[in-house]
Amino acid sequence: MQALLAPGRVLRIGHRGAPFLAPENTLPSCRAAVAAGVDLVEIDVTALPDGTLVVAHSVDDARAPETPTLDEALAFFAEEATEVGVHLDLKADARAGELAGRITAHGLGSRCVVSSTSGAALRAFRTAGPGIAAGLTYPHDRHGISGRHGAAPLVAVGLRALRLTAAIRLPRLARSAGASAVFLQHAVVSPVAVRRLHDVGIAVLAWTVDEPADVLRARAAGVDGIISNDPSMLLATLST
């Protein structure tokens, strides 16, 4: 992960490309993020029932006609966006071993970080691709509560509670997963958690941050990177 960091400043990362400008998880969205000046582009990776790895948040989302295969997306970064890093968010059904092989085949190992909410998935990925950075995504909304109608107040309370315990739990969870980074929901970020993770050599990146005030709060907490749906806003805010 250290090879991807930008000492002295915060990494600017486009979430699923630049979905305010083009459909998320598509090559036009990736191109828009690169044009905005991001350091990395985050895209989701899932497996279709036939085993094909595609860039999509879920199998249902993969039905969109613009959905690229993983190989098409990796070829874009290998051949066109040669100065930009790649953040691949591994979904539950994607196969860790094959993912590592595809990254290596495209020559992107040093420019890539793979994240997952699953420690087991990250351990499998690290076995298959030991030279590729891996990051633990936290927290995991395993029951999909955040997407339920009227759940926002409950979610806010839960995130505040997680923020209080993150500094204690996360170093252990990250080490167990073999992760060199932690991707934290931005409401869970705190200076104490960032400091504790940095103390054990683990980078901290905040997601998904779409308000300038939250960008500034995450930067003040000491994060190494910020992921946003609005790369232009992110870059403009971080330039102040």
C-alpha cells in the first residue's frame, strides 16, 4: 500500500469512477474521474453466474448494457490511464484467486489495492496475490439496514457507536485480514482511530465523502485518502 500513497497529501479517489458525470462502474465514468485529476479510481468487482468477473456492485447491476468486464476495465488502466491507481472493491461472489491473476496479467500489481468487508476474502486474495495491496472495508452493513426506508436515524446512531470503538477494534481486524489499509465509512473516522492504525503501519482511507465539510473533517483527522462520488468537488476542497 505504501507505493500508492502520496506523502504529504491526501489521495483523491473517484468512487465507481465519477458517477455524477457518467453511469457508475462504467468506462465513461472511469474516464471522467481520470479527467478530473484523481489519483485512483475505485470500481466494484463481482462474478456473474457463469464465472465472468465484471465491474458492477451486484449481479443485478451487471445487467446494465454499459457494464464492462474486469479485463476491459483493467486494460483501460494498463493502456490509457497509465498514471492512475486502481482500487478494486471485491464483492462477495467474486473469486479472489482469479482476481489476483487478472491484475497480474495486466501488469497492475503495483498500482492496485483490493478491498473487501470480508477478512476471509482478503486472506484468500493475499495468498493468491501476495504482492498486491489489500484493504479491509469497515463497517460491513451485512443486513442492508442503511438501504431501508426510514433507517437513517438508526444508521447514524450505529455509526457513532462504531466510531467510539474503532480505534480499539480496527488494528486487530486489519492485521487478522492481512490488510495494509482500512477503508472507513467517513462518519467512523476519528483522529484517534487514524493514529492507532498508523502506529501499526496501516493506511486509512475514508468513504464515501460527498460534502466539503466532511472532506475537511477527514483530512483534519489525518486520513491517507478520501473516496468521493464527486471528484471535482473533492479536488477543489482539498486544494484549499
